Amino acid sequence: MAGLFDGFEGYRVASEAESRQALTTALVAVDANVLLNLYRYNARTTADLLAIFEKLEDRLVVPYQAMREFHRNRLSAIGNPEHATGEARAALEKSRAAAVRALETWSKQLAIDDAELQRLHADIDEVFQRLRDAIASATPDRVHPSTPADADPVLSRLSALLTGKVLRRPEDKVWNSLITEGNRRVDASIPPGYLDADKADQHPEGVAGDYLVYQQACHEAKTRDMDLIIVTNDEKEDWWWRRGPDMIGPRQEMTKEFFDNTGHQLFLMRASDLLNRSQALDVEVNPESARDADVNRPDIHDPGTWTAEAVDMLLQQLRGEGRRDLADVITAAASAGGIISRENIYTLCGYHEDRMLRGITRPTARITADLQAAKVLPPSVTPMMTPVYIDAGPLSAIRIPSEVVDILGPGTTPPTTAPDAETSGKYQPLADYLAALDIEATSMTFGEIEDILGDTLAPSARKHLPYWYSSQNSLCKAVAAAGFKARGVRTDSEVVEFVRNS
């Protein structure tokens, strides 16, 4: 006769003792988001989590798809903590300066003696130094997109730790069938991963990414005849059996599916769960590490935005490298509202039908990285050219970021040369005015510029932001000759700031 949970294995809630025991005996498969967050935790938390991974030895595995997603998103993960730390430091310095000014104003009005004023200044310095130290101690090891792999402390340690532990990609026929099955499951709302349906055209595997991680981990556990722990920081309901804010365990469908296929138990844990249960592995961790790992951080994929200046610089760089075809693809995609089909790419660029589009996004990715290194762009932005795939077929289209469409203007092509055949002499009065300044920056309205010129600006100056950042029109050439460049242009309020070139 059947028992209480026979046929209902998914509804059995594992005890804390069972979870701790599983850490000592089960196969542990780690998802990409856990590895990526090693760049986002503070250094202490990262070290503690890596110590737990090392203790697992041969029971630790990383599914092929998880490692693939780690490499895809690693540069975005690198940029996030440094950007947040920089913002925190900048805000702290502004607060310190404000406190000093307030103290000076107050002391003058009350005629505070110098000794007392110096003591108060020392108190301010002490408080803010403690805050600086706290930020520094909580900041992950800082690396940059251009940092060599062997100089990246997280990557170096992972390289040693994961040798022989990354599961191999199945052969093409099997892999493609898994992708098909994963996409079918998403359409049928079968966990895990069906809440990622909006990512259908972002990668060759479509929305099957979570299923590929889950399926390969389950297959490896079955092969080894072991219970399975999947460690993921994904907290959505297409992974977790939830009741309000409580995450009870894996979705019942997943637990039963795994049990039916293997006869073993499936566990789901987050990085903070591993840290809270580290004593089961005889690993000592800092009590604060679990709290740090439990902080709800912005999604790793949340990007910054492209600026008109950066867009124009990228297009100019492409043309300068002889890749006008790619610049044309971007402007044509903007004209079409953000996407250009494979067929239109071939027609626009005059590509031979035998030509493959593999690697078409590499030049823009390289230039983007250069702009980020030069701090023209934030550490993370949506790629300028994102391949769009249908199922596991070839690239079907190219998508550009929505803000780039707004910058270039749907239905228009931004000027790269002076559209009104302006002469450089027209802007010489502006160049002379800027050259005579002894300040680092000045803000001007379009009307004030026209007063200096004694003439009107070109119509493109009021229609196209990239006009102000181009290196090819007469206005920008005149500004550059004076040692300045445009920044923070607002065509709606007709204001521009000219800053001296560093």
C-alpha cells in the first residue's frame, strides 16, 4: 500500500537536518548567478563562499550552460560593484564638504575659538575616515574589463577550483533537442525558467537556459546515483515553491520529476543558505557573510544607458576602421525602430549570400569596451548590436538599444558631415570666444551661441544630439580647435555645456 508521500514526493518539505546532511553527501551544482555574484559580494563573503566550494571537492559541478552564462555576463558583474562604490565615495565626499562648510559658517557666526574649531574639524575627519574605511573593506576585489585573466583574483581562484568540474556540452544533436524541449516547457509553463519568456530572442538557446542548467545537473546526479543540491540566487517562482515571502524548497513538479527519474531527493539552496550551513562542512565563515549574500542586489543584467556622445564616437570609430557597413546597420536599425533583419543586413551591406554573420558584433563590442575603459560609458550597457535568434537557427536579426533609437531618431539618419555645407569661418567667433576663457567649463544656451556667431545654428543642432558630438562638422571642429568639447547637450531646453579637453 502507498504511504503519505508516495506519488506526492514534491510536497514533502525537507528538514534542516536533511538539508545539512545533503551538503555532506549530495552532488552540488552551481548556477551562473552565484558565480557572478562573487564579483559583487564584499571580499570576505567571496572568500567564505569559495572556501565552501573547495570543501565540496569532487561533489561540486557547474553545468555547461551555467558556465556559458557566467562568461557572457562576467564583464557586467565586474562593473557593478565598482560603480556603486564610486558613487558612494562621491556622495560621501560631498557630504563631508557640506559638513565642513556648515561648520565654518556656524563657527563664524558664534565666534568659536580656533582650538574648538580645530577639534570639531578633527571629529568630522574621524567620522568620515571611518566611513571611507568601511566602504573600502566592503568593496570586492576590483578588476576591469581589460584585466588579464591571471590578474583577476576571482577568476584565478575559480580556474583552479573548477578544473575538471565543468560539465561538458552534449553533442549537437542532443544539445539541440534539449533546447527544443526547454523552449517547449517554457511555452507550457513547466518549471524551471518559464518566467524568462521575454528573453526568447536574446541567445541561440532561446528561453531554455534555466532548463539546460537543471537538466544537466539532474542527469549528472542520476549518473552518480546521488541526491542533488542546485545552488542558485534566482528567487522566482519558476524555481521555488513559495508561500508569500517564504521559499520552502524546489517547485513540487521539479522535486517529483527528479525523484521519478533518479529515486533521490532534490534540494534548492541560495548562496546565503550555504553560508548559514557551513558548519555541516566544518568550514568557519564570518557571521556577516550570510547577511551580505542575502542582500537583494540589482539584477546583474540591469545595464546603464548609451549617451549621444558615445553613440557618435562608436559610429565614427567604425567608419574610421573601414567598417562603414556596421555603422550603416546601426543607423538602419534605428530608422526601423530598433531592429534590422538578416535579409536587410545582406541587402544594405551588399554581402554575398555565402558570407556568414558570425562575429558581426565583435567590432562594436570591442569599441564599447574601449569607451567604458575611457569612462565615456558606464561599466555596463546593453550591447550596441545584439544578435536575435529563432530557436537554434542562424542569426535572424540585429537589435540595438532603445535609447540608441531615441538618440539617432527613428526614421532618420544622423549627420556625420555638415548637412548645410557650413564653412568653418561661420563658427570662428565661437572658437575665439571659448579660446579666451580662463575657466574649465561654461554653460550656454543655443540663443547665446547664435548671438556670438551673429548667425543661426544649423537645423541639425536642434534636431540631432549626435551633431554636437561629431568630429566632422564645422561647429565641433571649431569648438575642438579652441580646446573644448560639448557635454550635457539638452535639445529640449536648448542648453549646452562646453568643457575644456583634459
